[in-house]
Amino acid sequence: MVAPEQPTPQDNFRVLTIDGGGIKGVYTSHMLAAIESQLCPGKSIGRYFDMICGTSTGSIIAVALASGKTAQEIAEAYDKLGPKVFPSEGRLRAKWRGLKSAVWSAKYDPSPLLESLELLTEGRRFSEAMNYLCIPVTVANTAHPRVYRTRHSRMHSWPDCRLADIAVASAAAPTYFPLVPTPAFADPETHYADGGLFANNPSLVGLMESFKIFVGEKSERNSHQHVDVLSFGSFPSPGIFTIPPHFANKAKVKEEHDKLLTRWRSKSGLHWMNPFPKGPPLVSVVLDAQAMHTAWVVKDMQKFTPGFRRYVRLDALNNKVRATPIDSLTGLQIDDASPHAMRTMASRGKEDGLVAASEPDVRAFFHAAIQPIQLTNIET
């Protein structure tokens, strides 16, 4: 008997990863839309990536792309969604929300986010996704990481979830949103928190999933020879040592920096979680540091990982042709949906996206659209 011919592995498996960051998704979605307008004529940018991995606000963009939406449609949705999810209601109301999150409950109601996501994904489930998906969430009960995936492996067995439900769970940042009961299992005791607590930059998640299932002879499918990762971030949150922009001369800057250093060297837990005036600094430090460290690790992995051919990181810090500093962005909080903040993030995202679309390393991801994905059967 002649053995059946094995399929020839395709050249490159393309992975799109999108960081978390709350309302910073406005910047990222507009950057994606600008690239889409230049490099994806008549198609969604999602049609050029086999796998999409997104955390928190990145999970919202990921599931929307996997539902067939264009990046332009997602950017327009963010412009409308931001003020609904993070309402800006004046100083008094903002102080009340801060006090609420410090003493009683989460700062925001997740209902507007879920309702918008249901419309954006049109009620689709993981079995209906147009791309392979990896969406990190944190099991709050046990502090265990979990990655929800499409059924692209015979080892995957969890129930078929709605895309919107998992994206809301991945975006449940502590103190900002309440924990989300698991939508996948009949277990009311299990709750999820933001996937950014362990994978705010999901590039490593996507890379390892690629080698495990799709890329190379040791993978489950051995369908591709190489993996290429295009990673989207945003911009840093205000740091605990951020100097106000009105301090111009160097002597004054040093004086203010020394004050901040003295003030923060031995702060209590209450200070680290203080919601006034700019939100809990501990949350932003954890998310930003995790994302930056992952970017360093993944870049270094290229040096000694056969088959890992290309890694491109796009964010405000890595823009190669910027004539102006990013100070106008780094002063913005992850829940600042004021008109000024929304305009600033949208315009800077478009600007950075147009610059990125001209770079050869970015253009290399858009030589052809992907083939339809192949999922294992879902029992009904």
C-alpha cells in the first residue's frame, strides 16, 4: 500500500499580536486602520494573518478582526465606544468614581463594553472565527494563567464560547472592572480577571502556540516552515516619576524628580493603589513592564530559534520616523476617554500607522491573503 502523500508545509505562518491597555486601543486601532488603508486594498487587515492573539483591549480588536470586521470599522467603533465605557463626567464625578474603586467596588460598569462587543462580533463564537485565536485571561480564584483558543488542535476540548464573553473577561482589569464569571463552564465559583496580568503583550503566547501546533516538524500539524510575528503595542502610561510638562529648565526638572523619588521610595500599599488623581500606579506599572519585557524576550528568541524568521514591534516608542516626542501620549491614562485624549490617540495612531506602512519589514506581512483556517469539530 502506498502511504498517503504528506502535505508540503507552506512558507510562513503569520501571527498578529495586540497588547492590552484600556482606552489605548484607540491609538492601536487607528494605527491598524492606517496600515490597512495602505497595504490591504479592499480587505480587512485580519485576512493577512493566520493567527491573532490579543489581550484586554487587544482581545477586543482580535475578536472583531476574527469576526470579519475591518480595522477601519473597529477604529470607528472605538471612537464611539470609549466615552461609553469610560465616561468623562467632570471632576466631581471622576473623584466619586475614584473613591468608589478605592473603597467599594470596581470603577466602571462592564455592560456597555459587552453590549458593544456583541454588536461588533455579531454574536459569533470561537467555532465561527475567521482566524486562529489566542486570548489570555487570568483565573482570579487561583491566580492561574489561561489562554482561550479556537479549536485548532485535537487537544483542545473546552466548550464553544462567544467571542464577546471571552474578550470582556480578558479586559477585566482589577479596580477598573469587576471580575467576570466564566462563560465556558457551568462553574459559578470561577471568575476571570485581565489577561494582561501575565500576558499584556501576547507575542510569546502566539509564538509558542505557532511552534506547538503549526510550525516545524515537531509541531502537531507541521503546516508551515517559518513563523513571522507582527506585534502592536501602544504607549507607556504615566510613570510614578513622571515630571509635569510645564517644568522646562533642567534644574527644576531635577528638583521635581528628587521630590518624586523621595516621596515614592517607601510608599504603602494604599499609595500604590491610590485612584487619585491618575489611577492606581501599580496596575499601570505591572501592565507596561510585562509588555516591555515580553518584547525583549521575543526579540532575543530570534537569535537561537530556527524557524522564527521575523519579529516586528510597532508602538509609539518604536516609531522610526517621528519628528515630535510622545509626551502628548504618555500623559494619558488607560481610562482617559476625554475628547482631547480621544483626538490625540486617534491622530497619533493614524500618523504612526502611515509611517509603519512604508517600512519593508511591515510590508512583508502583506504579500498575500491567508488560506481559510481549519478547526477541529465542535460537539453540539
